Amino acid sequence: MVQRRDVLKGVGAAGLMAALPHLAPGARAQDAPASAFAPHDLEKRAAALAASAYHEPSTTLPAPFATLNPPQYQAIHARQEAWIWQGGTRGFMIEPLHRGPIFATPVALNTVTNGSVAHIGYTPSQFDFGDLKVPDGLSDLGFSGFAIHYVDAAGVRHKLAIFQGASFFRAVAPGQHFGITARALSIRTADVRGEEFPQFREFWIETPQAAATSLRFHALIDSPSATAAVHFTLHTGDATIIDMESFICARQTLDHFGMGGMAAAYFYGPINAHATDQLRPQVHQVDGLSLNTGAGEWIWRPVANRAALQVSVFADKSPRGFGLLQRDRHFEDYEDETHHDEASPSLWIEPQGDWGDGGVELVEIPSSAEDNANIVASFRPAATLSAGGTQRYACRQFWCWQPPDEAPLARIVATLGGLGLRPTWRAFIVEFQSEDFGLADAANGLTAKISLGSGSLEGQTLTVRRKAKRVRVKFNFNPDSATMSELRMVLMRGGHNVSETWLYRWTA
């Protein structure tokens, strides 16, 4: 079982990069000597860093920060007067985040104004430590990351994104709660050789114009196998859009890495059996993987909390889009006024340019806790990146209520699984929704085409629910002697697909 906190604890902390401009301990931004910054220079630094030996960073923290418990750490916050561009006149404000036992890696923060860099130095006076007693004379500890706040035209402040821990970051659309996490670079996820977690080392945040609606910033990433220079542009709106341009430099041969990576929690829901003594009917941040393949096929793959690790690869060439989505948006289906899973963001990735051959890799990790990010997805290139090689890729991320690009077909809105007609059988219900299903002739010529990798189909029915504009397909799956089977379904009329393709892997 992999837990999110265990992952972060396993990530080492790095000192500030000697090759990059930084200050002596305790120095403040106004004391920083100006230095020039250009995005292409950061890429040169990433390449130079990859050509040198990797140095394992230290996670040493002075007392009392090394032994904080979660409530103590959560009580630490930057005073608003210490935020970058505090007051909100520039549209954005940056909240520095303190280091602690989980987020021990020091991350350097800089602002860039008209090409000139100013380092943001750490002092204890920037933070409210709650009841925690801290010693005098602390050196520059650096930060663990930062949060991005946005002040809209009405003067309302929104916390839109958090960049903290390894190369992880999260964002939300207005009105949402933080949930799914993106990864700037994934290496060997669910690989028997062990996963590697690249780390943010330093950020350069460009000073926005007054009342700006977009924010540009840059990051340097380092790990034993690779480095990367990543350029981000965050756009505000009904969805929070993040454009990401990555320049990856292989320090060692990369034969298993992911682009557009993301992870979220799925504890239980209607697709998989769970303990009956549960207060809430569902607990999950996402309920499925959506794919728009290079061939234009729309696929919906419900995710599940598996009994054993499952890795699925959906082979593709030049994918048009993919993402982990939260389609169930009804509070009554979660009954959780604390976490509000119905308001968790969906994350849709729109590749920019041709990503070539490869496949979207979905990893489902068994989990015994609701906050474990046990569902992981990314595009895995087919080609190996040799040591010393480089690769560029770009994508647009939509942190949203629903993706901007959806199938012009009936959409899968529910998948239920449970005991079948016999003890060894499994019963499934899949529901499709479309405006066309509310018409009087909705059932005419409509069929469900179901195929099985192994086993047999029993008792298939198709029901049109015109008032709900839904079609419900129910069937029993008899595995016979199989221990795994790939199930596939699509609605058809007149020889043509009229729905997304439903895919699911059944395991004994």
C-alpha cells in the first residue's frame, strides 16, 4: 500500500542549488543582488545539471520543525504582509509555505521583474507559528513551496493552486476543493525497480501587471535520473488552466517516464464492493479515466480500489486528450459536508503538439485509507530517452468541473458492480446519458455491444429511461475459470457507435 504522506517522506530535501543565484542565510528580497533571467537560460542550467553527478540532498531541519505533528505544522502560515504582492492589486498574491517533517525539501523562491531576479529570503517574522516556540537566530531555511491566490474583479480572493512536495502541484476551479494532484515529471511509477520522485528545486515567478488574469513562472527539477526546466502559465476563469512546457534532460537512460502525470484518491464507490458498515455511500476524488484517442475514439474507464495492484496501458498514438475526472457531482451521493468530494476538480490534459507513440498508463493501487492517492495516470512514451538526451513536450491542463472537450456521443454517467445471480458471478449496471434518449423513438434500433476477454455473458438487458434521458444496460458476467477479463461495451444504432466506449478490467 502506497500512502501519499509516505511518498513525500521518501523524497529527499535539497539545499539551494549552488549554480543558481541565492542569498546568504537571513537575507531578504530587497537585499538581493539583481541577476538576469531568461527561460532559455534555465534550460541550459537544467542540461548542465544533468551532465553532472546527482547529489543526494539533505532533509535536516532544526528543532522544533523536524518533529512537528500534523496539527502543529498546519498551524504555521505566512503572515499576509509577508505574501509576495500582498494587497492583491496585481491580481495575484504568492503565499510562501514553511518547511516541516513531511515537506522537508527546501525550495528557493524568486521573483522576476523586467528580466531581473530578486531572491525571496526566509525570516521567522514572515510566519505565524501559532503556539509553537521557535528559537532565535534561525538561518534562511528556504521554503517548501508556495500557494497562488487570485483576487477577482469583485475583490474576492481565491486560493487557486499549491506547488509543494516533490514535483507535485494542485489547482482548483473557483468553488472547488483541492483533490487531484498533478506531477511535473513521473519516473518509474509502479515499476518493480521502484518509483523515483523528481523534486522542485527552485522557482522564478514573473511579476504580473496590475489586475492580471494570468501568471507566468518557471521551475527547475532535479532527480537521480533526470533534470527538467518547466515553464508554467496559469490562467484564471471558470476553469483554472495551466499551460506547461517541459524540457527534460536525461541524466540516466529513461525507459519508463510519464508526461501529463496525475494522481487522486479512490477509496470506495458503486463499482467495487466495500464494507457495508460505512456512513458515506461513496468516498473518492475521481471516478474514472477519460480518453480521447488519436483515432478519435472516446473511452471511459471507471477506476476502483483494487485488491491487488493493477496496471493498464491504453496504447495510442498522438492522443487528443485524457484525464482523471469526477463525473458524479451530487452531494447526496457522498453525504460528506467536510470533504465535499462532489466539488473535487477534474483534471483534463490536452497535449500540445504530437506526443507520438505510447499509451496512457493507469495504475490502481490497493488502499486502506481514504486520503491515499492510489489512482495514478500519465502518458508513457514508447521511445526510450537515452542518457544525455533531451525531450520537449507541452500540454494544457484544465482544472475544471467538466472538461472543455467531451464526446459528441452518449456519456457514461454511472457504473455499478455487485454480486451476480450466482455466487461466482458478477453483475454490472452501466448508465449512459444523452438528450436523444428522451425522445419517443429512443429505443428504436438501439443495442449494447458487449465483448469479453474471457468468461461469458448472462442475462443482458437494456432499458430506456426517457424521463432521465438515460439508457441502462445490465448484465451478469460469468468468469468460468478465468481470474481476469477485459470487459468492453458500446451502444450502437444502425451499425454506428452512439456512445462512449466503456472499458473495465475484472479481476478475481
